[in-house]
Amino acid sequence: MKYFEVNKKPQVDIGHKIGCLTVCSKPYYKYPASSNKHRRQFFDCVCDCGKIKEFVLGRSILKKAGVLLFCDRNCKFYLDSRPYSVPEECKKCKINETYGYLTVIREAFYHQLKGETNRYKCIEVLCKCGKTKIYREDKVYKGTYKSCGCVWEHKDNKVRDWNHLKRNYNLTKEDYEKLLLKQNNQCAICKNEKSQTSKTEWLFVDHCHETGKIRGLLCNQCNIGIGSFKDNISLMENAIKYILNSK
């Protein structure tokens, strides 16, 4: 590619140091003046890690801002050179403050999480189950993370489910447990036992959509199966005949 010299006084000279970059060429244009493309000034730099890269001459590079102080984000000097400590006025979560089931045991510090390319302000938290985790400070502060994902979080889901049963079926927790005891903790159709430790393993309330009468408790698969047939007995009989004839 043909390069065009810059007639103006260069803003950077060869040997000028910008972060980990050292200027190794004079500024130049890539496109002629007759081109419709914006005539930005380019220059080449050699990084302390040995890589040579082309940069656009702009305000950010002259003010020594951002990632332009390095050849790229994979540069070995990039993460090592960034400040590890966070100023006190920038910290939101303080030690011993609680957010949901999480308690802050270490204030904000710059940390690179697994799978991320950048460093973020993170805090170390202790969950009620005893596990310690490192989360982004803003995620904990805004309530995105309320626990480490343990059983403590399922308790909130159970509370919401009791309210759901009361609102939609007029069932209390005691009524639900009576139905569960009557069915021996089993699904009314497949007779498989389901535990109550996880929301996905609960026995769901089955009711008639016409009269609203509660018929019993079903597992997720049986509840979906009846709902797919829309409580239509003729469709279920046709499905039975279909299976018998296909054997």
C-alpha cells in the first residue's frame, strides 16, 4: 500500500514513549487527499513485549488513555500495569455489609474473572452456607447476586410458591402438605416420588380449568402431558389406541 507523508509538524517524533509503546515511524496518511475517506494520521509503534502495531494518531493516544498504551489486551504488560487497588471514594460495598445472603469480607479490588478479558471492580463475599465467592461489586450492590447459588436461595423460591398457591388455588401450605401426605409423596399418575428440596422437583397442583376443582398433585412431566391434551378425554383415548395399534 502506498503511504503519503504528512506535511504538517508531527505531533509525535520517533523514539517518543507512550506507555509501553515506542514510536518507530513518522506519522503518515494511508489515503490520498482526493479520496472520500477520512484522512487520519497513522504511525507505527513497537511495544515493550516486542510487537509492532499500527495506531491512529488521536487524542486518546496523546493523553495516554485506555488500552492504546499497549499493543493489545493480550499484552503481558497490560494486566500487570493496571492499578490493583481501588480508591476509597469509588467503593460501594463495605466490609460486614450484607446483600441478601452474602456478607462482604473484602472490599473492592481489581480482578480478572474467569472467561473475562478485562479487570473489574470485584469484592469477596461469604455466603450463609459457608462458601466464599468473588463477584463484581456492581452485581452484588444492585442485587443481581443474592447468594452463591446454594439452598439458601431456594427458600425464597418456596416462599414465592406458597404465595402463588394461595393466590391461584386458595391453598395454604398446610393444605398442600395434606394432599402430599394423602398421595404418599407420590405423583397421582406415575406414582414416582418427588423431593421438595428443589423447585423443579416439586409436585404441581392439577385442577380442572372449567370448574376450578383441585384434582391432585402431579409431577412436571404428567402435568405437562395432561395440559398438552387440553383435558380432552377423546384425545387421550385416541392416543392410547394409537400406541396399542403401533405395537
